[in-house]
Amino acid sequence: MTSKFTAAMAILFALLLALPQTSEAATGGALAVYWGQNLDEGSLTDTCASGIYDIVNIAFLYKFGGGQTPEINLAGHCGSWTSGGCTGVGQEISYCQQLGIKVLISIGGGTDTYTLTSVEDAQDVADYLWTNFLDGNTSAGPLGAAILDGVDFDIEFGDGQYYDNLTYFLKAYDQNVYLTAAPQCPYPDAHLNIAISTGLFDTVWVQFYNNPQCQYSSGNIDNIINSWNTWVSSTTAGNISLGLPASSDAAPSGGFIPADVLINQILPVVKQSDKYGGVMLWSS
């Protein structure tokens, strides 16, 4: 891969991994990344073979709820999912899992094509996720026969209703289903606050970017640190991660942190919290 996107990520990772040579040692927690929205990122196999990540979110199941037929968009990484064009991703998922990497399906994203309209609707979406991606998957689903480890909630539209029900339904299938949430950094999040308040999410990675009031900007770490402190002191979740853009291109409204600032000024502060869980990178 040769692109300014890849170069920016290489700089970040080189500095992160200049510390002891595992992602957990470098960040003091798990390192997660979103995959599926940029062809420059390479295949899922490439991403996992890098040895950098502990968790990969496949993005996105961008259409669901309200009686719609769910749809996946992986931005050209595979063919039409409706005709089985993405089932080959299942082999890549299995490869990642063999390396000890958790692989999640991320629902939502930056399009207003999803909704939950009732408790029954939330149950229907939970059923779909369980039978197509999780332990209820007994045949090839949209991503093949691989059984994913869990579901990431990247909900950026709607009124936030019934996502708490969706959370309860997924955990009712199996308490070991790994659930994560990716709220925006203004607290409380307008779309996921009710769901996060259930306390059922294994990890909450807050998006500290594209929101000037709570992100890093021009050498000023005060906004992001103040927002971090609000999240860790006000949220019932026991594991909170620092969600960051992997390059300046990944966050058009700002929030990219130079790696030296991240390592020397921000991580030493946020890692003092007992709730600190690591770093999440948005790489599109």
C-alpha cells in the first residue's frame, strides 16, 4: 500500500510501537481499528497480519430496522453481499480469530439509513445479528460461515430509542457476546446514552474527533482531557477507550493527534484511570 493515508498511519504506529513491541504494551490497553471503509487499508487479512490490533470492527451494517432488509457496505472490499459476494470475508475473519484477534460487526455509521422503531423491531434486529453473524450462524451468512465475536454500536442518527433493548436481547442470547459502543465525545451522547447506561457494553470507545469542544487541537490537550475525565467519572461502563482518527484525513472536522503528543502528553494522563481500556482508531 502506498498512499498518504498509509504513511500517516505508519508514522503513528511506528511511534506507538517504539515502546515494547505489542499493541497492549504500547498503549497500556487494547488497540482496536475499524476496517471496511477504505480500500487503501488492504484486506482484512493484511490488517490482522500486521500484528498491531487486538480488535477489528468490520464496518458497516449500515441499513437495518424499521422493516428494512439489512445491508452491508464494505466500500468495494467485496462484491454484492446480496449475491454472496462478501462470503469470502468469512475466511479472513477466521484467520484473524486464529491470531487471537476479536472481530466484530459494526452497525450504524455515518448514514441515516438505520433505525429502531419499537421493542419488537429491536428483537428482530437482534435475531438477524444472532443468526447471520454470531453463534446462531449455522450456514453462510453475508460474511460467510465465520462466527464473529460481537457487535459494535456506531449509532450517529436517530433518537437513541430501543438500542438498550437491542443490547439486552443480544446479551440474552449469550453473555459472552462482546458488545462495544462508539459514542461521540460530547457528554452524554445523544444516540447511545440510554444503551450505555445499561452497563452491558464490554468496551466504550469514545470518538474524540470531529467535535471541536472535546478533541485535541493545535497543541491544546485541555478539551480532550476534560472530556475524558467527564466520561470516566460519569459513565457506568467499566472499560473506556480513547477513540482517535488514524490520520488527519480520517477526521475532516479535526481531532488528529500527532503521535509524540499522544504518547507523551495524553496517554500518561488517561491511563491513570482504572477505566482506561486502550485506543480505538478510525481509519477511513
